[in-house]
Amino acid sequence: MERDRLAGVTGPGGSGAGYAVGGRLVLTSAHVTGPVGSRVEAFHPGGTGSADATVVWCGAPGGRDDAALVLVGESEQWRAPTAPVRWGRLVTDRTGTPCDTWGLPDEAQRPGRAVEAAQLRGEVNPGSGFVGNQYVMDLAQHPPAADGASPWGGLSGGAVCADRLLIGVVAADRARSGHGRLNVLPAYVLHHDPGFRAALAEHGAAAGGGLEAVEFQDLADPAQALAGSRAPATPAALLEAGRRAVPFHGRDELVAELADWCRAGGFGAWLLHGPGGQGKTRTAHQLADVLAEDGWAVLWPRATATARQLAELRHAARPLLVVLDYAETRADQLTALVEAAAEHPGSAPLKLLLLARTDGDWWAEARTATRLAEDLFAGARTHRLTPLEPDPALRAGHYRAAVRALAGRLPLVDGLGVHDWGSAVDALAPRQLDDDAYGNALTLQMTALADLLDTVAGGRVTAGQEAEGVEDRLLGHEHRYWRADADAEARGLRPALSTATLATAVAAAQLAGAADREQADRLWQRLPALADQPRDRRDQVTAWLAALYPNATGAPWGALQPDRLAERHIGRALETDPGLADQLLGGADARQQAQLLTGYSRAAAHPVFAGRLDARLTELCLRHHERLAAQIIATATHTGHPEPLITALDRLVEAPDTSVEHLGELSDLIPRRSRRLADTALRLGEALVRRHLALAGAEPGTHLPELATSLNNLAVRLTEAGRWAEARARAEGAVAIHLAQPSSGEQLPDLAMSLNNLSAQLATVGRWAEGLAVAEQATGHYRALAQATPAAYLPGLAMSLNNLSNRLSAAGRVGEGLAAIEEAVAIRRVLAEAGTDAHLSNLCNSLNNLSVRLAEAGRVGEGLAAIEEAVAIRRTLARASPDAYLPDLALALSNLANRLDEVGRPVDGLAAIEEAVDLYRTLARQSPDAHLPLLAGCLNNLAIKAREAGRGPTGLAAIGEAVDCYRRLLPVNPDAYLSRLADALNDLSVHLGEADRRAEGLVAIEEAVQHFRVVAREDPAAHLPKLANALFNSTIDLVESGRWAEGRAALAEAVQHYRTLVLADPGEYQAALEQALLLDAWLRQNGP
């Protein structure tokens, strides 16, 4: 607690304690003050007098909101605090949270003496008083003797704090507690009242940042919590999002949507991404304010929080929002948060809001880093922030609002209070704001700040100054503050150090950073201009930076904010001194390396540098690639400007002097699902295969296993790229090498995995029989491994049995396929008894396959029961964590629809598939990359079922929407989606024909034929039958439209393809060939 905030209040109800919460507001007790409008007196204990005050908000005296806010008038007897308090609430059910209160109780008063204060220690147990929305403070000290009256009279209205957070206000001595306990009105109850919040906002005491989590204060990032509670050291500090110097506007719908998402309950994750300055952090702060109304607590974890510390979040028992800023650079913390969420009981909402510049590879990797991540992030939402104000006509109003708001805050900056900021506002002429850059909220606010500073500095502000130069204009003002502080006698930095040296020190500090003063000194020693300076002067540089950019986390200095200002300064420094980055890398640890590459890439992205820094960054990576490999790849996956890093990696792959060991290291480091590095990963995989093939020729015993591994890894990469035929060939090569090696238990897990992968790839290209044989081998190996080490390999056995079941079913061996999946279900039931959501989810996957196998065996009732069990589990999981398990529920509903059809319940089946489509539509809007393909497939299913139910228009609309989905997906991965688009177009043509829209149907089938020709050339085994079928269908449509010659040509091609197919599999395709020949005969007899 802060002594300067302690107050006494005297009103119609007597005397009480109070606490200055910000502006000129004092929080006290309602039964002391009387109603709104009442006049009271407020004073500082130990002061010389009191000040008049007026009640501006009041709860119910003696009620559940027995508190009041009084506004103290201007008086020499009152010292208003410089910043609002920080509010908090308890978020766990852990007992014994330390707290204290400070007030003016009767027991401390003595006749004839000044009013005395008493500070009391105690603890709060959240389970006490929760039914009545109260806290109960158990006092640590023995209560004083009392003759009937409570010794704590006069303590009412006293603030109760847990460390630095105000968590409530003393309401009364708790009855029947022997004066050893106090009833406390929680802060979350106060913040639930709109009138209370409005009074805080109106009088300069708004609770910026919402309610902080008391038990997790040691995890909180002070930079976010303290941004509004310390004076800005430089003008640029006013642009920190946490200060909220400029009123929030323009994203109210997004904040409302985020708030609804939070209130939905369970666990959820949402990625909010966009360029620097677009308003991500400001939006998160606004959300925190809105959630405070509902009693939510908010935590911004500090960057140094460990996995063990973050694991404590699993104990959260009240609604908690965790905001992870710069999420793309905090992969380890994200993994720890996922683990904490998995152990969270789900009794209260736990939401994770991620803020990042991009949703690139780092996000794809994070979502698949572990099985827990796959489950919990399956339904994660993503939202890209677009420019705040795209309409230039509306920017002038926002610019003027920013000017006025910043002018009101600039006097808080040391040395700027002497200026007449009101006149500066009036002197500013209307600005030209047509440049698209002004759609960025930060650019507009930086321009407003630079214009104000230039005006009072006597500079010339022109209406047409370019937005691109605003960072340099603000840096000019920052430079003046750097020089002024360095010139101070206490610093002693100038003239010993030049202005250029100080500017370089700022750039180095922001580019590499330091964890403590010793690391800071080692950083300065790597700069030639500081290396020869004595230690005390280098320490003075550290102290100078700490004064300019404070940091409360223990690091020597904080960040130059906003980020874009730091990036522009870094870029200018790197442009001036190309060797600076090499100097800083000498002796840098992994954290500093990552920070340097991230900062360099972000600086290089600024348009003002016109790509001049790109080549330098690439060469830097090549010079230090052996040390920086992990950081180069990690940075390339999350930075908004990865091209220089990818260029470096590509050059390393092609360089003949890059060792095979280093190539292998790079391959292992590239994330499996990386889109940005997909091409690089393929080239790297191919290079490794070539190198190992050459080495194996000379030393087969040593290098053949490595060749097999590289072939298997390349097969996986090729599969992910949709190049299935090539993937199958590589997988076959890997298996062949494994099988040719002498039998070894050490190689068996690798062989089993390779066989399992090969089986799936053979099935993908239509080689069902071979896929089955390989799946049987894989299952046999996993069975042997599981018998020896069940804990390690039973999950793998269940996985291979799932695959085997699918292969057996495709081969028509229904009974054996059913037996395989029944065994998989049995294994996963045992594993699910551990109670983890991941094992339950795996069980649902197997139940889904079991339902299909039972239906194939004619046991449709049992198949329905299996999928109903899966849906029931999915619904339970989705209720607890909708973001994580709604996708799985949607898939289960789709399969339930099939089973319901099979048991003669088409109406129920149609309802199930429509529910699945609705879920997928929602999921696809939130995360199209993950869910648009699934929506398209589900729409196909809906189209079929609607058509069968006689709801032709519904089916036509569904298949049309599916076609639209595949068109959107096609540019993302043509190899994967061209054939699916062709399938959907074929189905669309059928629906259009039935709707008597034959001309449109003909257009659809002709496009389908074109696409099938392309994919059939690349993979005839999989796609030639579809091409033949589409040609047959197009023949009918062409003839009906009077285009007989084209119809005959299409049919001739179809017959040719069917003859080819019959040679390979007469049982499968003979009937189709005969049907085509019958149609050919009819055309010859009846055509023109």
C-alpha cells in the first residue's frame, strides 16, 4: 500500500478511512458519506487540515456494495496521486493470500491528539464469504480488547491491498468473529457497477487494464501493469499502448466479439495479428476493461516467466484472460500455457489471447507442437487487424482527437510543462491524410505527436509531410532528450562520449538487449566506441538508458516505444554501420541472437530502407550460420519479413561446402508444417538424399540408415506438399533400405513408422493391396514393440490398427477390418482411463472408425451406438473447451449423419449434417486455413443427403458453396485441391441438371473434365476413373444441348480410358465400359 494515498473521510455517517484511487477521487464507505451529492471532508492523516469533497458515486450503506467515491476539491490540504491505482482480484481457491489494510480505527485514537492511523496485516481465504460476494480478512494480530463497541470503528472504507493491488474496501467488523475478522467488499463487485466505472473514468481514475490476478502477480509483466502509473520519461513514451493517451475508437465490434468469446466459457485461444501499430495491444487493454465489468482478471505474463511458474495458472478458479504479447517469439511459454490449460479443471473460463505481427509458420508450429496443442488449438480463432480508418475523409477527426489528447498529456513529460499546448493545438493547420499509411492508428498518432512537438520547437509543420518520415521526426525529438539527459552533470557522459556513440548505444540496447548489468557491460565492450572506456562510464551508459526507458522486470533498461520507432532507429544505425550486428553477435547468448535477428528483419522491412538492409541481413546469416541456425529458422517462421533469412537458408542448401551434418541439423530444425519454409524444406530434403546416397555408395554400413531416414523425412515433406506419387516413391525407398539391413531391435520403431507412413501413401495413390500388406507389417512390428514396452508403444499400436482397419475395409475384408478397429478401441479405452482429454479424443477417433466398420458389416445399429458415444464425448469436451473440440464435434456429427441415414432416420441425419455444417462455417470464418477444407467436405455430404431427402434447393446451395470453398483453397495448394474441386464440379453439374439448369450444369462438367485431365496425367491410378466418369456425364449434357459432335468425342475418350482401366481391373470397371458402349451405340443409331 502507498502511504500518500491514505485518507480520512468525515461525513454524515461519522468518520471512516479512505484511499486515493486516482485523479481527485477517494474510495471510502457508503455508510460514512451519505448519498450522491453529499458534502464531506477528506484529509491526509498527519496533515494540517481537510479539504471539501462531494460524493459522486454511492452504493447501498450496509449493503453488498457499501462503498462510495468522493471527489476532493482543489485545496492546499490535498495531494492528489500522480496515477490511478492498480485493481486486482483473487483468481484461485488457494488459502492464505497475504493482504493488509490501512485506516483510522477507533482503537488507534487518543483524546486530544491528531488522528492516528493503524496498518493491519492478515490474509484472505477465497472460500470464505464467496456466496455473498464478499472477502473475509483474517487479521494476523490479536484484536484489542473492546467494551461492547467494535475496536475497528473508523476503519470502514479502508482499502485492502494484496501487495500492489487494491482488492477491496473494508465494510464492517465480521459478526461472531471476536473482532478478528473483517468483511471486505471486493473490487470486482465495485467494477460490476456501471456507475462506479463511469465515475472513475469521468474523474481521471479509470482502471486501465482491468482487474489483475492477485495470485499471479509474480508472473505479470510490469511494463503493461505500470504503463499508466509512471510519468513518461520522453514524449514517445506517451504512445505506449498501456498509457491509453489517445481514446480508444473504431474496434468496438471486435472487442464485443472478443468479450462474447470469453463469456462462452471453457478454454479458448484467439490470435490477433497485424502490422506494428495497428492496435493489437490497445485492443487487448480495452477488452480487459470490458471484462472487468464481469469480474474477470487479466494477466499479461512477463517474458521471463518460467514454465513452472506458468503451470500455476492451472489453479485459476475465476474467469481469467491471459494476454501473450509478441506471441510469435514466445514458443516455450505458449507450450507451457497449453500444458497449464490442459490441467485446468474448466470450472471457470480460461482464455488465451495471443498478439503477434503475423499468423505465419510460428502459429502452424505452435498449434501442432504437441498433442495437447493440437487438441486445445484445434478451434483457435484468428483475426487480422486491418487499417483502423481506411476512409481518408474520416481521418481528420481522429487526427484532431489524437492531437487534443496528446496535448493534455505532454505537460507530464519532464521539461514540457512550460509550453502552452492549447495554443499549439490551435496553431496546427488541417492536415493532408490521404496517404494509405494514415489508416494505421499508430502512424496517425505519431504524426499528431510530431506535429505538436515541432510546433512548440519552432519547426515548420506542413500539411503534406509524408507519413513515411514520421518515425524520423519523432526520433529527432528523442535525440534531444538523449543529449539533454547525457549532458546532465550527474551523468558525466558528455563530452567524453559523442552523440553518435550514444545513439549507437541505444540501437545496440534495443537490438540485442541484456538480462542484467553484467551482460550489459559485456555488450558495451563489444562496441569499439565504448570498449576502451572505464567500467564506471559504461555503467553510466546503462544508468542513462535505464532513466530514459525504465524497466521493472530486473533488466537494465526497457524498450524504446513504440516498436516502430525502435525499428527505425535500429535500421538507421545498421545502415550507417554495417558491422554493428557482427560486433553485437560476438559473445551473444541465444536470447540476444533471437532478439537481434528479429529486430534486424523488422527494421529491414521498413519501406524507407527500400530493401537496402535485406542483402546485409542475408550475408550476416551466412557468416554466422553455424551459430545462428536455430535462430535463423525460428525467426523466419515468425517475422513479418522473412525473405532475407529464407534466402540465406536456400543458399546454404545449395552451397557444396555446407556439411551434410549441418544440412541434417537444418532439416531437423524446420517445422513440419511450415508454409514459409516448405520449398526450402523440400530442397533441403532432396539435398540430404543426394548427399547420403553418395556417402552410402562409399560406406553403406554407416550411411544407409541415414539415407533411409532422409528418404522417409522427404516423403513426409512431399506428402504435405500434395506430391503424393513422389512421396510414395521415397517412402518405398526408405522401407526397402530398412528391410535390407540386418535385423536390429534399435531399427524396429523406425521401420514400423516408415511402414505405417508408406501404407497411407500407397492408399492415397490407389494402390490398395500394397497399402494393406504394408499396414499389416507395420502393425506386426508395433505389436511386438508394445508387448516389450507397452507404455511407450501401445499408442503406436492403436494408431497402426486404425490404419490397418481402413486398409482392410478398402480390400473388402470387412470382418478383419472390424476386428482391427475393435482392438484399437479397446486399447484406447484403457488409455482414456487416465482421464486426459487427449486420450478421450483418440478414443473418439477410433469409435468413429468403429462405427464405419460396423455399418459395413451390416451392424448398423451398433455402428450408430458407437458414433453416438463419440458424439456424446465430443459434446462434453466441446462444452468445456469449445475452441479446442468443436472441430472434432463437427466431424463426429458428419459421421453420425451417415449412420442415421443407414438406420432409416434420414430426417435426423439431415439435422446432424446441418449442425456439422453450421459448426464448420463458424470455424472456417475464424480460421479458414484449418477448417475451410473440412467445411467443403461437409457441404458435399449435406448436398448428397439433401438430394436424397428431396430437398433439391438445399443440396444445390450446399454443393455450390462447396465449389466456392475449393476455389478459395486452390491457390493455397493446387496439388491438394484441384482434384477435389473437380469432384465438386462434377456433383454440381448433376444438381444443376436436376434443377433444370442444364446450361449451367454443362459449364460445370466441362470445367471438371479440364481439371480431371490435369490430375489424371500426374496420377492416373487415382484420377483416370474420375476423368472417364466425368467425360461420360459430359457426353449426356453435350448431346442434350445439341452439341452431338463434341458429345461423341467426349464419349470416345471415356471409352478409351475405360478400356485401359479394364485391363488393370476388369471386375471394377467392366460394367462402366459396357454402359459407355451402350451409350455409344445409342448415339450412332439416333444421332444426326
